[in-house]
Amino acid sequence: MRNLFLLLIFLSAVQLYSQSANYPQIMNNGTIFINTGIGFGKDVETEKSCPPLSVSMDIAIPIMGFPVTLGLISGYFTESSRFIDLSAILAASRIAYHLNLFNQPRLDTYVLLTLGVIFAEINSNKDYYFWFGICAGARYFFLPNMGAFVELGFDKVQNCSLGLSFRL
């Protein structure tokens, strides 16, 4: 009984502390972002015939008072040459820490960690690869619920991603 009581006190304290997360002005606790983008940069095996196309969803969930979003990303790309045909589906989780840089009401800046898997088919052989990425990104909302984003960093598939971001 004592352990249950201590657990409830701990969870209550975490919840109270998380209410004070310092998110950028464009977002608050529970804000959902849907991003659609195209990636550029790195070739996995050979030249890309279809660049990485991705869709991601991020939800603002403060953890221990820190302005964090948790999300999922999925994507697709193909590469082909005379000797290699590769098509891949990407699936990963993302966690981002949001920085209130420049104190602009429509700007959201963040650092992002991506962990997941790439399901690939190379010359009719199916395989999978670990997907790790770290980057810095920014979203600018030119309308109240629609904006553009850019993410630059190190990734197994792309070094730059840009596209549209929708706030729900």
C-alpha cells in the first residue's frame, strides 16, 4: 500500500511539473503536427530514382517539464542502376526537443532523434536495416495551421528534408 501511495505522489508530481513546459508559442501540450516531405542527400546503394517521400506525425507531450514531441515517421524511396534495383519502406519513431529560439510566435525550432527500421528489397532479396538519424529542424507557420519545415542532419537515408507541416 505504501508503494502504491508513493507511486501516486510521484506521478502527480510529474504531471504538475510537466504543465510548465516551455514550448514555442505556435504549440502547447497536446498539439499534433502532420508533416509531409521529400528528402535529399545520401544514396544508400546507388542513385535514387525516387527520393525519400515521408509522412510523419508528432504530438506535444511534455516529459518531466521539457518541451518534447513524440512521433512516428513512415516513408518510401527507390534506387536503381544497371546492376541494382532497390525499393524501401521506412518506419521509425521520433523524439524532438523544442527550443524557443528567436522568440518568434510562428517559428518552432527543434533537435530530433529518429530510430527505426528500413524494410528493403534489393534485386528481389528482402532485408531490413536499422535506421538512425539525428538532425536539427525548424517549422514556420505562414498560416495559423499550415507551414513549412526543414530538417538538416545525419541520417541513413537523407541529409535534408523539407515539406509542409499541418497543425491540428
